Amino acid sequence: MSKVKAIEFVEPGSTQITKTGAWRTFVPRIDQKKCIKCSLCEIYCPESSVHQVKDPISGDLIFDIDLNYCKGCGICEHECPRHAIKLELEEK
Amino acid sequence: MQNLLAPGHRACAGCSMPTVVRLVLDAAGPNTIVVSPTSCLEVTTTPFPESAWCVPWLHSLFENAAAVASGVEIALKRFHKDANVLVIGGDGSTFDIGMGSNSGMFERGHKVTYVCYDNEAYMNTGVQRSGSTPFCAHTTTTPSGEISLGNPRPKKDMPAIALAHRVPYVATASVAYPVDLRRKVKKAIETQGPSYIQVNAPCITGWTFDAGKTVEIARLAVETGLWPLFEYVNGQLTEVKKVRRPKPVEDYLKSQGRYRHLFKKPGGTEVLKQIQAMADANISKYCLVD
């Protein structure tokens, strides 16, 4: 009896192996002093690359952009009500 | 916000569709089965052998997503399992190609939530006109030029078609109003029977604008009255998002390349008046202004 070869199946969320951050021309930088933590950037980010993380020094919750996936579209900069996010030309 | 659509998908930078899908999945939760017809969504989120989906996901043909979802719902019933069944598709499959199976699903009364992200043309194949393309928009199959001012026909009124099938929950939403969108998806899922939500999703390549302006343009569509946010429960208009001071349609149109010809060509002013009349008709029909 021939053994049926197991078919590799597609894992959920496996697109994460592709780092789309390489597409980026402009990189967003968050000014944490201006940030009011409204989380609009997290909601609108199409790449789900804005996350709430704990600041290692103060222990506060801050927003951080995962540059592995950020495509630099600028929606976060455009929608930030306090203009706390600025796009800068990225030097690679 | 729970993340049920993983990053690393291949949607254009600034595309509104992944945001729509993330918000829909956030509202629906992990106990959800999604069926997607062929669309930008299918192409960008599942480049083999990868998948951005963190919920069970099926790809059907262009025309039969609603039929497949009906089957999923029946199978769940048969095996006494409980899960939300969602269809997330673009306007091409919803308005044109899948119209027949949509009609069947609506009419048979399956408990399926149909979410259409409406980017108003066939963007995946290169901006061809669809039934959803608005009046006088430039697409590659309705180009503006010497003798034409773009798409000669107005947009198909899909919510009205759903209402004609006596769908118990019909709503429009926008990517610019995420709280409203999530609430509508939750309400649609709780509805006994079919539900239909049409979400305005600007497309940077087809509509031609800067990537960062995606949400702003979706917001302008609501604020001008061209995309009214309404909700019909059991055929009755129950809720409308009010617009305090409606903006002139020019504000919305001039921000997009697909309407550029209206501001240059003779005859454009006449068309702008017609589009303003469409917005005014929406404003009076849905009482958008107090």
C-alpha cells in the first residue's frame, strides 16, 4: 500500500514571513510627548503594525510601530488628531 | 483591538480594504467563518502558500460566494455547531457577477452576513467599470476624453435591491467611521436571517490620490452626502448618521484623479451640478441635516 504523502497546509497568519516594510520610502515617527493615546493610528493602520506596548523605562502604555510591516502609507500621520506622527524620508 | 488579519499581506500601501476587514473581524470575533469571492482581498491576503487570515477562510468563485456561505450555514445547522458566517467581497462580485447567488441567499433567508467593501470598480484587474462605479468617474473601460466624460451611468442601488428581498438588516458604513462600522457588524451578526452591509472603501490606485488621504476621502464622501450612512431594520429606516453642514461635492471630487476631467473639460460644470443634485437628493431622502 502506497503511503499518502502529507500535504503541507497553509498556516493561519502565515503572511507574517513576508516583511512588507521593505516597500517603504517614508517612515513614521511618533512623538510620545504629543500622543494622547486615542488609538486612531492603531485602528486605521491597514498593516496592523501599530501596537500598544509597555515603555521599558517608565512602564506606561505607548504606541509603537512595527517597522517590519509598515509600508509607509502615511494614514497614521494624516489621521493623528494631535499631529504626533511625522513621516520622514527613510535612509536604508 | 484583536488582530485577526495578520500583517504581511500584499495590499497597496494606503489601501482601505485591510482596515475594513480588520474592523469587521474585530466585531465578529474569532468564532467566524469567512467566505470570499475573487477580489483584491483574496489576491492580496492569500498568496500561496501563505495566508493572512486567522479565522477559517474559504475562497469561492467570483459568482458563488453567497451560495457557498449558504452551504456553510446549512452544514453548521446540520451538525449543531454555532459560528458566524460572513461573506466579505468586493463590489464586482456583489453588484455584478455574484448578483444571482446573492439574490438566492437573501431570498432563502440564510443567516449570513454579507459585507461588501465597495471600491467602485474592478480594481484587482486594473480599474474596469463595475455596476458600482459612480456617475462620470474615469475608469479604463469608461475613459474620459474627447467625446466622453467617464462612466455614463449612475451607481447601482444595491441596498435597495437587498431591501426588495426583505433582508431584515441592511446598512451602509464607511472606513472613516470605525465605531459605527463595528456596531453595524455586531448588529448584523445578531440578526436572525440574512444581512447586508456596504462599506465605502477608497482605492488609491483606482481613484488616484495620495496614500495617506484614504480615510479623509472616505470621510468626505459621507460629509458631502454622496455616501449616506443609514440602517434599515425589517425594512424600516431606523438610523442615519447626520451631517451637520454638508460640504459641496467639489471638495470630494477634486481630491481624486478619477474626476480630474470634470474640472478641465467643457461640460464638466454641468456634470458637477448633476452630482451635487444626487448628493442633495440623498440629503433630503435620508434627512441627513437636522
